[in-house]
Amino acid sequence: NAGVMQNPRHLVRRRGQEARLRCSPMKGHSHVYWYRQLPEEGLKFMVYLQKENIIDESGMPKERFSAEFPKEGPSILRIQQVVRGDSAAYFCASSQGATNEKLFFGSGTQLSVL
Amino acid sequence: AQKITQTQPGMFVQEKEAVTLDCTYDTSDPSYGLFWYKQPSSGEMIFLIYQGSYDQQNATEGRYSLNFQKARKSANLVISASQLGDSAMYFCAMREGSRGGATNKLIFGTGTLLAVQP
């Protein structure tokens, strides 16, 4: 009965490289959310996806960031040409439905940009 | 504008005592949901408790209870009989529109760091 699985747990990139963060939702969950947590802050919503569709990307930076949730496989958050300000913990969460009470989070990916 | 405020950056509590973590919110939507999450030093976000704006009774989950005061727009978390393992960061969060048309797009507060002393 695995929970939300994120990998890698830690990711180190140099400025200008690409970062790919993966998220496998809980079994039976088709709604995925990505959040970002900057140091000393709470989580901030980035994007909400259902299978093959982006529902709400109002929290995504306009450039360099993209997300997908294909029919098969995990959801991917992709950051191109990373900068130091992208260093943060990125959390994925999933729910069974859109209005489900409980949102289950993964353990997060800590991205460090050197 | 939607907002969650946690005014206590840090709290100390003695083991076995109760502690209240404050959370106030601001929303113009009559339908909303309030959450508390625990984030230990290992980093994961652990769901603790949920309160819907139309729920008649305050939510309880084991040692956790939510003191929901709708008129004051507060949703304080009460932890009874604190344990050393309760030491962690605690986040209050809000979801608007919990009845129809809602999503799990949550707004988080800045958190309260709780330290339980033996």
C-alpha cells in the first residue's frame, strides 16, 4: 500500500542544467498537485494535473517550468536552465477525486542548484 | 484575498502537556476546508486533521483536535498529551470551495515549529 512516491529524494544541479522531478501518485489516485517550499516558508501551489491534462497551472512560473502527467507513468515536473533561486523542496501530492478531503503528500525532492 | 496566518514561529511545550497552535484565515468563500499538516525534520508532509466550513462539530483525530471558531475565522490545532515525537513544523492550510467545483489547491501558512521538552 505505497503512498505517494517521489524521486529523487535529493537532486543537485549546476546553473543552466535541467532538473526532472518524478511523482507516482497513490494507487487509484488520478489527481496530482505540485507544490514548492522555499526555505523558511510554507508550501506554495504550482500546478494541478489529471491524467494527460493540466487543470490549473496558475502557480507555475511562466518560463522554464513545465509539468506533465501522461496516461502511463509518473507525473514529471521539469525545470529547464535552472538558477540558484530554483533551489527548494518540491512536493507532489495526490488525491482520489478533485474534492476529496485528504491530500496525500510525498516526501519531496530537495533541489539544490550550485 | 485568501490568506492563512500562523503568528507563532516557534513554541515550546513540556512532554505530556497540551499545546495549542494558532491559525487564522481569511476568505470570502462561504465554503472552504481547513487542514493541518505535520512536517518532521525528515521533510515529509503528514496529514493530521481536516475541518469543513459546514461541519457542525469540531474535528478530532486521536490526540489532535481542531478548535474551529467560524465567526473569528480561526482554526487552532490542539495537541493533547504531547510526546517527544510531536516535535516538528506544523502547517495550517485552506482550500476554498469544498462543495462542488473545488480542487485541492491549498494555501499554506508559514508554519509553527513545535519543540516538545522532556
